[in-house]
Amino acid sequence: MKDELLRLFYAHGFDTLFRGDTAMYLAQVEVESAFNQFALRFEPGQTRHAGFIRNTSYGLWQVMGFNLEYLDREAFREPSLFLCDIERQAHVARLLYRKCASSDPVENLRWWNTGKAEASGPGDRYVNRILERKHGMGPL
């Protein structure tokens, strides 16, 4: 899986987003999904009254259903299509990352987790988990 993720890193422009830091990119995917492209997580606190599909995160990057609805309507209507296609998952994750205006990888990670690039308790805890995982990975 790591070889495939590294291919996606370059093919979808994550290299510019993470400033070439493949370890940080892989650490984010590991923290989000443990490298499981079929990972699902229900996150009830995200938005009220939105329903199960919109409040579930999907795939390697754990893209929220409400983002899928906006970025890939077909995948939102049929999440199994999204989960079975890591190319599509990478494409949607990159589309979503483009909404963050920062060129700083740490700010991008905060934004991914909280919707804001500025320092915050939840965003900083998320970044710290990724940095800890990155340092525990060793050479790629």
C-alpha cells in the first residue's frame, strides 16, 4: 500500500502540498485510516441533522460525507464506489485540500482536521499525532 500511496503523492500533487515530505503525508494517511482504503468512521458531532452518510468519513483520508456530497456526488450516492477506488480517493482529497489557502504543511493539516489553519487545541493535537507518527516511521 505504501508504494501505491507514494505514487499517488506525486500523481495528485500532494508533493507540493507537503513540500515533498512523504513521511508526513504517509503519517497523515496512517493516522486517518491506518492505511485502510475501506475505513469508515461515524462522526456524529460534525453537523446536526445531517444524516448518517454526511456524518461518516470515508477511505484513506477519511473524507467527510458532506465533502463527498459537494466534491463527488456519484461517490456520495454510492460510497462503495469511492472506497473501492484509491485513485478517486486521492483525487477528492486533493480537491478538498485545494480549499485551504496555506502553503504551510502544518497549517494544511490543521485545516484538514478543523477547517481552520490557525493554531487551536484540536488542530494542534491532530498535527502532533501526525508528527509523532512521522518520526516513528523511520526511513521510507
